[in-house]
Amino acid sequence: MIKSAVTVSLVAEARQGPFVFHEGLEDAFQRASALGFDAIEIFPPSPSALIVDDVLALCDQYKLKVAAVGTGAGFLREKLTLTSGDEDVRQRAMTFIEDLMTFAAGLNAPAIIGSMQGRFDQDVSRNQALAYLSTALSELGEQADALDQMLLYEPLNRYETNLFNRLEETAAYLETFDNPRLKILCDLFHASIEEEDIAASIRKAAPHIGHIHFADSNRRAIGFGHTPIHPIIDVLKQVGYHGYLSAEVLPLPDTQTAAEQTIKAFQLAVSR
């Protein structure tokens, strides 16, 4: 069964970012539960910002799961990436991600590597950046295996990274690790920029997809842009996807409307 999730950011610097809820964890749990979501996806400011038992208590109180935990605050607040030319920065990025993976595992949830993958530039060649990334994902994949959790790698659009942008090339890259814990996070916003046919691309990469960001072409809630969602849902059903469709979207025109539109679009799509 495909499940619904909605994002909450606890990072002050991300107030204008693509997260539905920004007013604290309990507020997000309360609103998500009232609207009928299955889970919350959390974007914390640091690995130590939350206590596992406190989050689990909210899960129990509001009958919600944690779908995933984002690591992007490491990039947003400290400019940490796994492909930096600075060894100290790379090591700090690893520690940040490792600690958040451990936190997420306590919630029975995967961690996400998105913006912390970094990019290559005039100081770091593509080959060197990929070597750094491969070393990092190999080690982090081993930790994911030890934690019995997925580790989600997100191909971003060309304006955010120049490493991997498309699902098929990302799937081919992850196959080189021979580690089933390493999965793709397919963000439909990024896919709307990079993929010729999103549904066809999902079908090709399906064995490697572990999580989906449910966002329209303008990064607003599904139905507020022009992404054709029904062919995508049809493919997901055909390939047996049982993960989350998680709304990492801008809170426009306001938080409540974005959340309501998301759950409405989700219910209409999956009930076809």
C-alpha cells in the first residue's frame, strides 16, 4: 500500500524552503494527524536537536510514523558536503550524516542525502568528486546495513547539483555498490525538470526507488502545477511500490492549504 507523508522543518534558516510545516514538531504531528496523513518527514537542525523517545511519544500520541529524516541542515547551516575539496569538511559531513542515520534508525526511518552530496567545480573535478562520493556512500551504506535501514540518495536537478540529475543514471550508479540498503529518493519536482517522461523513468528505476517526494512541477502541492500525476501513480502501483509519497513542497498559498491539497491529491490519486 502506498502511504502518505508530509514534511516539517525545524530549521530556522529554511523558513522559505519547501517544507509544509514550520511551527514545531508537535504542531506538525497534530495537523498531519487531523488531516489523515500516515507519517511525518522531519528536517532537523542537527543530530542532537531531538530526542528519540520524545519523537516516539508523539508518534504514539498521534498515531503517525516517521517516514524519513533529512540531513540537509548540514549543508544549509554549515556548508558541509561529501564532495568538498576540504578533507575536514568531508569528515564533518560524514559525522553529521552518520549521527542522523543513528537518530533516524531509532525512529525506524531512513535518512536522506540530498544537498549534502555537493557538486564538482573548478577546485574538484567530476572524477574526484565521484571518488569522494563513492567512498562516502560505501561507508554509509555499511552503516545503513548495520542499522537495518535504507539510506536514501536523492538526484537533484541541474541547478542544485552537477553529479546525478536523472533517475536512470542514478540507478546505474547505485548498482555499482551492490548494497540493497542504498535507495533512490525520487523527487517529482526535480524529475519534472530532468526527466522526459517521469512515469517511464520511474518504471526503469523502480527496483532502486525507496521513497518519493510528492511535489508538483512548481514545487507546490500536487495539483497546483502541471505534473501529470495519474500516470506516475499507475506505474507505482504496477511495480509494487509500497513506500511513502511525502510532500516536500512550498507552504503556498499557506501551510494549511498546501497540506489539505496534498492529502486530497494523494487520496484521489491512489484510490483510482
